[in-house]
Amino acid sequence: MQPSPLTLNNILKYSILALILLNIPGFVLKYMNPVLSSILSYLSFGLLIVFYLINKRTGIHKWFVIIGILYFVISSLSGQSYIPELQFHLIIWVKYFIVIICGYEVVKRTSPNEFIIFLLIGAISIILQILFFNISLKDYGRYSGFFLNPNAAGFICILGYGLSYSVENKKYKFIAQWTFTFMGLLTFSRTFILIWLIINLISLKLSIKNINKLVLGFVLLLGLITYNSFLPVKNSRLTQLAGTISGDSDAAKDLNEGSRFDTWATFYDFILEKPFFGNGFESFNGGGLGGFLGVHNSYLKILGEAGIFPFLLLVFYFIYLIKKSYNVFNLHPPIIFYGYFVSQYTND
């Protein structure tokens, strides 16, 4: 793969991708300095604006612009209990539209290979956390690298894994898929494992030889489970996975305990109480109606805070994406794997 020339455009693009895809401001906030973190955060938005202004505009992502307007307007008028001060509220609005409008131009000018390089760096940071930032086995036990949250790190790995199917170089593809699989398993994210399995089952339609990806994943998982059995302090999720694989019903029950389904269930009544215009902005965040955790689901968040109209528009958009991806599956199969990135783009 030939490196792109270091033009001003590429310098801006790579700086934006590094700051946002690698969660540099968040990482700096936790491990270094909050002032520097704030500077880097605002720098990322500033660079997005500059990139947008110096390039020829190709249009806006109308779906997300309309969904954003509906969500912010309706949720802001529906309830006032959890809305922050006006200054911070407006900043949230502005940041969203900068990402959706300016970031759209960056994404359109970034190739899958360029995305994969940054995602690989992010994925590798997961093992670096084990080596340098996670000294005690009594710590959280799930690893997240630059992303601070193992579920976010799992998302980065599954995004990279899906994109890796577009790589033509077989050696590079194998290395990328092995890396994303192993690092994703280290997050012990149930969502990562489920989506990884779905992607690989779909890939069997392309070639039965892709079954080697399933074998690779199983071998890596088996290796982690075996390694876990020798640790003085065992990772609870690996222990649950080992029990589930061996047919232990209690282990399977423990694995599902505290799942997202349990979290979402605490918000259903609030959705049913105000289905049309929602409960108001931030009401489904941590500290809102459902407790300190928040809903952890973009679809339920939109439905619960702004009601059914922006929610239905979002659902229709993803149905449209899936239909288009399916129609071109035979011509360009990896497109259907990219859809996961699009559908998760606005997740917590």
C-alpha cells in the first residue's frame, strides 16, 4: 500500500483521525492533564472546520442533520429537568453539527485502508494498557487502551475487522484480522463477540474458506480461557465464557447477568409514559431518570428523550442502508460490514 503524500489536506485529515479515532483528548484527560485535554478536544473541532472550509463541499449528510435537528429541538422543549446551562447546551448542539457536517467531508475523503491504519493503532493500544497501564490483576479486568471504556474499544476492533474485508493484500488482511480479533477479545465485550460472529457467518457466503476466521477466533478465545485458568486472580467474564462453552447453565446465566437488556429494561416505563415527545434532553443519560448508568443505547436514548418521530427516522435510515448494502452484496460484499460502523456512529 503506497503512503499518501503529506499535503496540507492529508496532514489535517490524519490529525483529525488521530485525535478522534484514537480518543487522544480523553486519554490525555485521564493520564496527563485536563487543560491539555481540553485544548486537544477543541483543536479536533477546529481542524474539522478548517478541513471543511479549504475543501470543495460535496453536500451534507441530510439524514443525520434532520435527525439531529428533530432530536435537539423536541428533547429541549419536552423537559427542562436535566438540560445543562444554556452555554453548555449550545456547545453540545454545535459540536454535533460540526462532526456531522464537517466530519462527513473527512470520512468521504478517507479510504478504508487509511481508516484501518488508525484503527490498528487504537487496537494495539489495548495490549499496551496491559503492559504499561494495568498493573494490578484486581483492576477492572477488561482492557480498553486509548478508549478508556472496554465497550468503546470493542467497537473500534469490530469496525476495523469489518473494514479489513476490503483489503486486497492477503498478508495485510490476515495480520489486520488477527490483530482486531485478538484485541477485541481482550475487551471481553459481549457485543464484540456477537457482531464478530455475525460478520464471519455472513462471510461464509463469500467463500467457505472464510471458516478459518471462525477457527482462528475460537483458538484465540480458547487460549485466553486456558491462560485465565492459571492466573491467581481470574477474569470473571472469561470464567463465565469457559463455563458456558462447557455447557454450565449457571455460567451462562452469570454471563447474561448485568447485560444491556437489564439496563434497557429500567427505561421502558419512562418511554411508554411519553412516547411521542419524550422525557427531555439528557433524561436518559447517567444521573437521569433510570439511574447513574444511563440507557447505553442510541435508539432508546433518542426514543426516550425526543419521542417517536426522530426515532422512526433513524430506524428507516438504517433499514435503507441495509437494503442498499444487500442489493450490492455480490458486487462489493464488504459494504454490508461497513454498515455496522454507520449504525453505531452516534452510540454512547
